[in-house]
Amino acid sequence: WPERDRDGVCGCCGALRPRYKRLVDNIFPEDPEDGLVKANMEKLTFYALSAPEKLDRIGAYLSERLSRDVARHRYGYVCIAMEALDQLLMACHCQSINLFVESFLKMVRKLLESDKPSLQILGTNSFVKFANIEEDTPSYHRSYDFFVSRFSEMCHSSYEDPDIRTKIRMAGIKGLQGVVRKTVNDELQANIWDPQHMDKIVPSLLFNLQSGDRSPSPLQASEKEKESPVELTERCFRELLGRAAYGNIKNAITPVLMHLDNHSLWEGKTFAVRCFKIIMYSIQSQHSHLVIQQLLGHLDANSKNSATVRAGIVEVLLEAAAIASSGSVGPTVLEVFNTLLRQLRLSVDYELTGSYDGNTNIGTKIIKAHEERQLQEAVIRTIGSFANTLPTYQRSEVMLFIMGKIPVPGVHLALPEGTRMIQIMLLKSLVQVGTTNMLTALPNSFLEPLLSFSLTEDPEARLLVLQILLSLIDRHDNRPKFSNIRYSGREHYETLFALLGLLSVELANEEVVVDLIRLTLALQDLALSTDEALPVYNRCAVHALAAAYLNLICQLTTVPAFCQHIHEVIEARQKESPFLLPEDVFIDNPKYVPSLFKGDVLFLQSKITEVLGGSGYNTERLATPYVPQYTDEDRLSKRKSIGETISLQVEVETPTEEITFETLKNAIVDSVGMEEQERERRRLVVEKFQKAPFEEIAAHCGARATLLQSKLNQIFEITIRPPPSPSGTISSGYGQTQSRSVPIYEMKFPDLCVY
């Protein structure tokens, strides 16, 4: 029948139509602009609830009418049909809902396939309402593949009208959000985390996240800005990541990495960092290490890419490590640092060779040295950022690991310049990892090689070693208090002063103070020695350093006579030899006189020994000559003398003394002789304890213990003996009288003495 005839059927024929069809027909008004007939909609809803077995037929009939209205462009009736479907869907939760949902999704699909934006948006809104409904019965055969594809396509809409384009994109984002909500917790549905779905969802979200700048905060933004595609996308992206379980993290992050690769977004850094900030703040904290491991793997995969791309990935790692919780590095702590150190070494090689391993198809790229340097600095900062997430014991392991990677001075490598650069980069890494309260956790196997690097020819390496020591020693954040002792271009001397000052403050006891004063006097003797090939400027600088430190230490000891001597020498220098003071030598153009120094401008060991000894200090060590001890690592450093340890190689053109073969020979012979004596002494001690009978060893130790106990008894007798007892004296068994010693807590004191 023609449509008009069928709609006009009445009488007996109309009465033969099924009741559910009559109820459905009655919700549509004659004029679609009047909207849904609410009274009749209530009757249809009541009928559906009373006869749930009819629900699937109601859905099928509504779907039939909607398809016909779409084909005839009767969009008003389309909207009414979708509204009716939405209300029925919200009201009915029975076992027959699955068949009705199939009809509903069929109608939504019909709208989404339309080329009319209003219908696409209408279908999306209905789907979002459906996605928020919790169904009572499972569905075994429902598929959402079409909706994932269609909503992703809408997210990339290029409609001419910008306002309509924005609405279509926002509808696509909301649709994807609905798909995720509907499927993410339903084990019977197709796994939304499969790559085939994630490869569509994630790039669609990133495309809209990238399409505009971040809107103001919700408190400052207008209503329109709150609903911008960028903000909506971010909320959807956060929700997606927040629902990701342990096994789904990789599938969610891989499309992000591919999108950043395909659109060259690593080089800009800003968007990549923003994406991973969203990721790190959205995923469950215990999954953070999975993201970091994927980033590290991606960094390795791009080892032969441009420095700007690698630097972008490293910057993202830096931000991710700062956000991640403690332990985010995961179970393979050293592997993380091994990857970063490997990238550091590769970057140094690329900078020096100018090619990526001679690969013909990639080696044609121009390697820019300054970009590689920026990458190296970024890697070093990232190493420090990762270290900040670790407890102290793991940091010490990392420092030992890095120390094992540093080329030992004196070992032959193919590229000497490369060796130097790698040493510098790894020492900078140690500066980033090192922190307070770690010194006791580090064994000698770390400290001895570290100190040996302070004897290398490279002034930058020596400065880094001093900075590492400062970070390890400074337990109470005292370093800033020495930062104002800064002079132009003399960073080595400032760091040495800070190190001496921190040792005095952190290890504040008389023995340490005496040893540091002894060291300072040895530096003064070194600057006066004619045997050392020190330039005149370095001699003056060492004198100035000694003056600055003794001025500090005399104020810490608060011994008036000691302070007076130090101040007298400083005043004499101000009058006669100002170039021996920091303010006159640590400047851009120092003026100094290469002449012998008078006694009144020098700090006198005898005077210091006298004044400190008079104040109770044990000054015996001050009279002992200071002889530095060398290790095997020190000998590999190829330094010529202790003078070179203090010589900091500032750029001053001054003649140096000629070192003859005889001088070197004598130095080596003296050094070897002392070492042989010490080695022989230790050998005899070890041999005695290995071969001597147990009784002899026990007697030897017992004698020492007895001597020690007798000395302790004498000390206790002197220091603990109480004053004479008020009770007077007592008589001994031999007729002699002796003072009675009564414990203080048993003494009887007059009332006036007790308070």
C-alpha cells in the first residue's frame, strides 16, 4: 500500500494491527515539531515493562520507522524515534534487553553512516547514553568494531564549517569514551585493548589533543572553553589510561610512541612531554616502570636517529622519572642506567666520528656537535632524575656501576679525546647521582678510583671530582653557605675552599681540625718549595686559599690566641703582600710580585702549635710532615708530583721550571723506598698472625689489653674521684687513716646547698 493509505487505515483493518505497533505509532505527532507525545510514550513504556517479550519487536519496529524516515529526510521524526529509544533503554532492564539493544545499535549505526552532521551527532549522543547503562545480562555476540572506526574517523573530521567541524570531532571523542566505558570492564566483549583498536583510538585522541593549546583552568575558563575538543580529549585520554591494567599498558603506550614518530613530534619536545605527563599522572602508580621501560626501549630503537629526536625522548624520560613514584625504575635498576650510559657513549662517538657507525643509508645525515652536546646534558640530567627516585642503598649501587664504566687513566683507548669526553660525562653523571648521607654506604672500591681522578691532567675532571665529594660530605646542606666565597674564573679554588670548610663543619672534632690545619700548613710549604714546578700565580693562589681557610677555622675553634695570630698575618699581607689574599689574586687581572716572602706574612707552625696546645689540643701531629699516600690508581694517573695536585692549570702564561731526568729518578726512588718499607712492615705483621702459636698471639694481645686497662683505670681515678666526704676520714686495718670515698648520691648536703 502507499504510505498515505496505510497511515489512514481505520475500522476493522486498523484494529488488526499489533498493539505494540499501535502504541509506537501513537508517540509520533502529526507535526514533528510538536515533539514526542509524552502521554502515549508513558503507555508504550508501561506496555514494554508489562510485556518484556515484546521489547525486541518494539525495537525492530522503531528501527524500521527510523530507517524509512532517514531515507525520506524526515529528520524531525528521526529525532522523536531516537528519543523514544533512549527512554525505553533507560527504563527496561530485563533479559530481553539484548535483542532490543541490537535494534538500538542498528539505528545508531544508521545515523552515524549518514553524511548529515546533525544525525551523526544525534546518533553519538544516544550511544553515549547507552554506554552509561549497566546491563544486567551479558552479551556474547555484540561487536563494537564499527563504532571504534566511525568515531575515530569523526575525530579527524575536516568539515568546511569550523564550528560544525568542532562539534563532529567532539562527538567522535565522546563516542570513543563511550566505547571504552562499555567494553573495558566486560570480559565477554571484544578486548578494546587489542592493538587493532588502540591503533585507532589513541592516535585519534592525540590528534585532537594536538589541535589546539591547553585551555585555561576550569575556574578561569568560560563555558565554551570548558567544552573545547582539547580539554574533552584530555579527560577521555586520562580515563582510558586510568582503566588500563598491568597487561594493557604496552598496547596503550605503543600507539603514542608511533604517533610521535610519524608526525616528528619528538623534536619539539613540548607536546611529547605533555602527552607523557598526562600518561604518568593517569595510570596506576605501580605501572609507572612499564612506561619508563617502553621509553627506554624506544630510545634504543632510535639510537641512529638525529640528536634532536633522541634528546626529545630523553627529555620525556626526565619528566616521567620526576613524576613516577619511588621504585618506578622497576626491578632492573641497573639496566635503566646502563641504557642511559650507552646512549651517552654513543653520542660521544657520533660527535667525534661525525657518522652513525659508517652506515651508508643513514651516515649521510649531518651530525651537529652542539646538538649532540645538548643530548649529552639531557642524558646526564635524566640520570639524576632517575636516581632521585631510588633509596640510598640503590644509589650507592648505581654510583659503583657508573664508576666501573669510567675509563681508568693511563689505559690505552683508540680515541684519546673520546676517552676524555667519556670520563667527563660519566663524572657529571656521578655529580647528579651523588647525594648526602651516602659516604658511609660507599666502599673503598668506589672512593679510591674517584680520588685518583683528582690527579688527572684534565682540570674539568678534577673539578667534577671535588663536586662529587662535596655532594657526598654535605649532610646538613651547608654548601650554600660557602657559595658566596666566589671569585671570577677560579672555580677550582672556590670548590677546594668549600670542601675544606665542609670537612670542618661536618666532622667537627679536635682531631680533624688539627689534621686540616696540618694540611693547610703543608699547602703553604708546597707554595714556598722550590722543588715544585708551580707557576708564580699558582703559588700566590695556594697562599690565598690557605689564608681563607685558616681565617675560617680560627673562628670555628674560638681560641683567641690562634685567631690573633691568623689575623696578624692577614693584616701583614694586606700591607706588604696583598697578592697573597683571595680578594687580590682571584680576579681577572691579578698583580703579583715573584719574590721571596717575609716571615711575617706566613702562618707559623710553631706559633699555631703553641697556642692550640695551650688550649688543650693535641698538637703532636702538627709536627709530623705531611706525606701524601698514593694508590695504584694514582700511579696510573701519570701525575708528576704532589705539586701537580694543587696546580689547577689556570690559563696564565708563566715559565715553568725544567724537570730533569735526575729529578724524576730521585722522586721515583724515594717513593719506591718508602712503599717497600711499608709493604715489608705489613707483611711481617700478617706473617706473625698466620704462623705464630695461638698462645703467643693471645699473650701479645693480653699484654696490650692489660696496658690499656691500667691506663683507663688511672684516667677514671683522676676524673671520677669524688670530693672529700663530709664524714671525715676512716681508719685502715693497719692503723693508718685514709680519706673515705663516699658516692655523691650518698652524701649529705646542707639544706641551703640543695635546690
